[in-house]
Amino acid sequence: SSEGRPMRTFKKSSKLDNVLYDVRGPVVDEAMRMEQDGVNVLKLNIGNPAPFGFRTPDEVVYDMAHQLTECEGYSDSRGLFSARKAIMQYSQIKGLPNVTMDDIYTGNGVSELINICMSALLDSGDEILIPSPDYPLWTACATLAGGKPVHYICDEEANWYPDLDDMRSKVTDRTKAIVIINPNNPTGVLYPPEILQGIIDIAREHQLMIFSDEIYDRLVMDGKEHISIASMCPDLFCVTFSGLSKSHMIAGYRIGWMVLSGNKRLAKDYILGLNMLSNMRLCSNVPAQSIVQTALWGHQSVKGYVTPGGRIYEQREYVYNALKDIPGISVVKPDAAFYIFPKIDVKKFNITDDVQFALDLLKDKKILVVQGSGFNWKEPDHFRVVYLPRIEVLSECMTKLADFLSYYRQ
Ligand code: PLP
């Protein structure tokens, strides 16, 4: 019997000690408590299109329904032939060099593949260059894998492009790779060829591999063209990520992919590691794989969202103009995705803790945003707004935010 012995409690693994993923964190927990109490919270916190009336193209749903009975078994661990063939074609259009069917892996979202890539790569003390601000899963997975995320600065004064001098200065003997997120979450900025070339020069000089998260590559506005960095450096080893969560509004179906390209001879052993981890998870969700071909090559409903008159385009115009007119806020106009990352004048509002700022805004105005520190941004002077809600809702939020800042800590 256990009589007389102290009660045994179960603690989480110390591997999680420094893992941060605050896109769903303490501020969100508070918002959920408020909702349970019947409060209506205006949610500008998560990049999940479906709840905001962005519907999956009908043909995609139809396609999945008709294939369900054929998707009962596991697939090849990398994925169905039809899905990988479609991704192969997409990779060719993007100019990814030296890609074969074996270089394409599907995943339960890009999320699973980021985790696999970091686990297969990093030993204790190995360093990887990750942007600040970032989509925090990259830092979290690198940390969980036992590696050391080293953040390079993206410079708001320079349109949020990576600061190449800062990136270069942070390379050490232990650095293995550079991560870029292009188009970026949380800044919404698209990188031009000069910046990509600068990153390639650093990778070349120090023999680093490149991970490029391009999940927003089909959500680019203003007639700009997305360029895959891998297409510019066939001599380097690159891994390029994309998926359907954002472009086809099916974040819940869980389907993403990664494509290995360029000089794969440099990464023979690493690829064995990727294959092992890919095999260990058996395969990604097969019904979701079954629609990749139709989604990628069917009717491109997403284009209509990001051109003038389309919802994402118009909502960006609205939210950008509204934010820049609020005293104490300044902001860079995003090119892509559905995020904007405004700066708050911390002196004016005497802000030292951005979690507190987000909590105060939540409690006072029932508006939920994510604080900049949730994206590994070191100063307490930013927050991210997801502009997926309709303009009527965004307008209510912006009016309330302006009102809040007219009296906050003054
Ligand atoms: N990468 C970036 C930059 C993201 O913003 C997200 C989701 O917000 C993901 C990856 C993960 O997407 P999923 O796992 O749905 O493919």
C-alpha cells in the first residue's frame, strides 16, 4: 500500500522547460475563461480562416467525400503518389532544382514536418538561425530537439526584411542552418530577390542549409511575385515547406508538405534521419492527401481573396489604414498572408510587459491579440493582429483599440 508515502505527482519533461508557444498561451487562457462567463471576445489572435467565413472550395470537399472509401489504409510514409505528383509539378513551376518524387514528404500540416526536420537535425548545442519575430513553432521545435535557436533580427525600419549583417554576425562554428519564413508570419512581408540573395551568400559562405517556410506563398497581394529561395541556389541543400491550411482554408484537414532540393549529396545522412522519423509516424492523414491534386490544380478561389475587391485584400487595406491613424501606433503595410504587426509607442504608454498590455486590452475591450513576445520578439513594443474577420468586425475592434489607447496608462 502507499500508506505513509508522499503522494507521487507527475511533472512534465525537462525537455519542455524552455519551450515557448504563446500563440496559444496565458492571454488566450484568460479569453477562454471570459467566454465561459458569457463574454463575447473579439478574436484577432489565430490564423484559422474557416471560422471567419472563408469556405473551402466546394470541389475540394466533394473530392474528399468521393475518395474517402479509398483512403482507409496507411499510405506510403511520404504520401500518396497523386499528392506528391501534384506537389512535384508545383515545385517545378516554382523552379526548385533537382527534385524527385522521393524528395517530397506530406505531413499533418507543415507543423509536423517542422518538428521532424528539427528533431532529425539538431544535437545538443547545435545552433540554428531563426528570425525574430518568428512563427514560434520554429523556435519551439528547435528547442525541443535539444538545439539552440539563435535569433536574427528582422528590421522594421527596412520593411521587416532580415538584417543580413545581424544574421552574418550570429553564425558560429555550431550553426547548421538558416530558417526563413517568406511570406512572413507575423509581419506579413514578402522578401524580394536581393534579400534572398543576401541570405544565400551567407549560407554559401558558411556552408549552411536553408529551411524556407512558404506556407503563405499563394496569398501574395499587389501583383507581387513570390520567389522560392531554393530556386536561386541549386548548389545548396534546401528544404521548402508549403501546404493547404491557409491557401485553401482547410487548416483543420491537416495537410502540408516539404520538398528537398538542390545539393542533396550534402545531406545524405540527414535525409536518412528524415526518412526514419517519417516512417515512425507511418504517414500523414490520407483523406487530406487525396485532395492535394484537386486543390493545387483546380479552381484557384484563393486568388479572388487577395486581389482588389477580395476579402483579404480589402481587410488588409482597412486594418492598415485604421492602425496607422491611431496615435501611438505605427505599422508597416504587409504584402501577403493575413497578419499585421503594429508597433506601440512604449514610452507614451509606459509599457514594459507586452503580456500585461494584451491582458489589459482583453479585459477592458474584449479584444484578443497576441503580444509580440509570443513571436520571440524581445521588446515589449509589438502585437499581432489577424485580419481575417470581416471589415464590420475589424472596424469595431479598431474603434475600441483607439479608444483604449486614448486613456491607457496616461
Ligand atoms: N508555418 C507558418 C509560418 C504558419 O503561420 C503556420 C500556421 O499558422 C504553420 C507553419 C503551420 O501550418 P499547418 O501546420 O497548418 O500546415
